[in-house]
Amino acid sequence: MKLALAFSLALASSVFAQQNWPQWRGPDGQGHAAAKDVPLKWSETENVKWRREVPGRGYSSPVIWGNQVWVTSAVEKAASEEEKAKRLKANTGDQPVTVLESVSLRAICLDRDSGEIISDNELLNVKEPQWVHQLNSYASPTPVLEEGRLYAHFGAFGTACIDTLSGSVLWRNQETQIMHENGPGSTPVIWKDKLIFHCDGSDKQFVCALDKTTGKIVWTTNRSGEMHANPQQKKAYGTPLIVDMNGQPTAVSTGADWIYGYDPATGKELWKVPYGQLGFSMSPRPVAGLGMIFFSTSFGKPEVFGLKYEGLKVPEVVWHNSKNGPNIPSPLLVGEELYTISDGGIFSCVDARTGKEHYRERVGGKFTSSPLFADERIYVCSREGVTTVLKPGTKFEVLAQNKLDSAIMSSPAALDGALFVRTEKSMYRLGGK
């Protein structure tokens, strides 16, 4: 009877999770959707249930709970030319950037059925914020949802929790100060009663956990691996993935030059593995399966790694591949194959266990969005607003290409026969009843 009850509860929990899209890259954080009857083709006039312009600017991905679709956004107030020139003298990264007098960081809720904006809530208002790279935004980290609460992280600008029914801010925390250089990018994750995120700046590099009820810091752990002397090559924008590794819950975390494993309860470093080369400014989130972890080393020269952890105290590098690795998009594991889309539009498929290449083909465009597996198809969205739909497997096959009005910087969500896609201008619900 106990086993039957446990099974029923686990099944109910699994089904419940599939009815929501609580975090970046879906319920498992790895780009997998349980949705069926997801549209294959669409345009601005075909298969669009609704389209809604979103106030402000932000590249965070949509998250969904019940009938609520949430995104974060930033309403920007430009700095004067004099102030801009003054502050850019401190820009040691020498990158094209946006400089503001102030920014209002907001959480926006849309109705899942109609697309109407239900609420537009200011979480933080920051004067003279750090600049952001022109390919980034002040609202790029994706928020995390659970029943009744949304947690929004904006890097050094702060973290806030909002009541999703009333819209009231329950807590704020602005203690985790670092110099991003290019703006915030790391998305938080929930583990039990903790909200965990990376803080990898050019000045300081650490991982942090907040009490999700109060917003108070529970633990911080400094990065211990030796890094390049250049501060610009110490920064990173990664997101951890919680993996059960040989019975130990582990926050798998990519930082500059090293991948780490931490105990999410205490922040204790459990292991670290060097890349064996320069790797920094990573945005891709690791994926896990087959007793292995897969990730990209991002900038420098991106390489894709396969690490075996099953039965090992410290993971070991099984293979790595230097051909057309992504700087920004995350990998996708489906069955025995690992898929990647490079920033320049090269779609690759390798044997996940060995790294042996099945194919590398150009789909065209430039990419920051991470791929989605839904309804036995792979969806990849470009900065040109084109979504390429591919058939999974060891042979390259494009099923469709669909164009929307503007750049797609964020990653799509799939629920209840629909795709939820955020472009630079608007939120879309594509398909679904």
C-alpha cells in the first residue's frame, strides 16, 4: 500500500509539473516539453492565437503557472551624453554597451488564454545601473515560478519575490554586488527552500543561495579554481542544474575555466574539473543524462564536453569536441544524441556517450536562444526571428522554418499544444485550443 501511495504521489507530481513551465528550459531545466500537438508551422497571420506587445525591453524567457504567463522586463531611462561618456571611461571591456540614468525592473503577467496583460509590477528601481552589452538586456535572467510566488533575479541589481495573486513584493535582496561588465545573465534555480544563482563578475566570483521565504542569504561559496589573470576572462553568466549524482543532490555549475559541483544544502564544494583551456562568459546551461554531464566552455574557443559521473567521486572527461561549439545557446540531450546550435547557426548532432559526430549542418541565422524538444521535434529560434523545426535522429532533416516579426533572443516554452515565444517586441501564443 505504501509503495502504491508513493507511486501515485510521484505520478501526480510528474503530471502537475508537466502542466506548468516553472523555469528556464522547462520543468527539468533541460529543454524538454511533454506537450503534444505543438504547431509545426506558423507566421504572423497563421496559427497565432494571440500576440501582445510587452512594455520595456528584456530577453528573459516566459514562465507559466496555471493561467499566468510571466516575463521580466526593463523600462530604461537613457543617460545624458555627458554622463554616458563619463561612465564609459570605466568600461574596461571595450564592448558596445547601453548606459542608463535609471532602470525600472519589472515582472509582467499575461493571461494564458487571451494574452491580455493582467499586471505590470515594478520589483526594483536602480539609479545609474552598470552598463549592459548591446546583445544583452537589463532583464535577461529568466524568473522562477512556483504556486503563488515568482522569484526574479537581475544579477547585481538585485533579486525580488512577488506574490503572483496580489502583485505585492514580498522581499528584495540587493546584497550580491559584482561587476558584470556586460550585464546580468545568470538565471536562478529553486532547490527545496533555497534560491540558488551564480555571481561571476570580473571582480568577484561566487555562488549564492537565498532563503526563498525571506530573501536572506543562506550561504555563499567562492570559486576555488585558478583562473586567467585578466579580469575580463573571470566572468561568467551561467545557470546551475541540480543533478542527483550517485545519490548526492548536486548543483552542477559552470564558471570561468572550471565546472563545479556543490551541495545545494550547504554550498560545500564537492568537486571541480578544469576545462584544460580558456573558457569564460559562459551562458549555456549544462544538461545531464546517461550518467553524464554535457556543457560548452563558451568564449575563448568554445568546446563541448561530455563528463562521466556515474560511479565516480569526481567526474571525468570522456570526450570533448571543438567543432562549432556554442557560446550562448545550451545543448540539448534527446535519447543517445546530443544536439547543439552554434551562435553562427551550425546545428550539430553527436553520439552523447562518445562525442562521435553524426552530422554538422548550417541552418542559417544567429542564435542566443536555447533549443527545445517538444512533440518529437526540435525547435531552434534565431535572432532573425526564424524558428527552424528539425527531426531528431542521426540524419539531418528540416521539417519547417517559420518567421516572426523581430529577433528571438529568449527560449520558447511549450504547454497544452501551444508554443509561447517571446520576440524582441512581443509575446506570442502559437497554436493550442
